[in-house]
Amino acid sequence: MRKSFNGLFALARHEMKKNPLDGSLFVFCNRNRTMVKILLFDGTGLWVMAKRLEQGTFWWPAPSDEGKVDMDLKHESLAMLLSGVDLKKGSLRPWFCR
């Protein structure tokens, strides 16, 4: 998770074969699933947002195809994932408290 604007932009463009300038969100997670970074182009520049958990891990969806590095998520699913919901079970992760 050392990559910032240029590194995440290059991953989206070259590894995922997507256009990071089309307004899509690109969400990246570290190996331990304790940190998430989001890359967004808003028309004037790039945003990089990060969230690091103090305890617990994010639930992270497994790609459906072998070797596939990207997947599409609805905005509701992303909001739930970032809010501590296990999308597979539909329940809050054990670390989450309001």
C-alpha cells in the first residue's frame, strides 16, 4: 500500500486495462485487508482516499474468474464494505461498533 497517485493510476490503466479518467472509483486493499485506498478522477484532478482499521479486517470479495484482478461493485456494496458489513453473510464484522 505504498502506492499513491501515479502508482495506483498505473495499476488501473496497465494491470486492469481500465481508463482511470472516466470517473470510476478504483478500490485497492492491502494483503492483510486492514487498509483500503480509493482512486478517483473528478474531472479536475485525482483523489486518493485511504482508510486504515485500528482493529479487525475488511471483508474483501474474491474475484469470480481465476487470474482476474478487477471486479465491479455497486455503490451500495462499497458503502457496506467500508462500513464493516460482511457482504457474504450480510452481518457486521466482529470489530465493528457504532
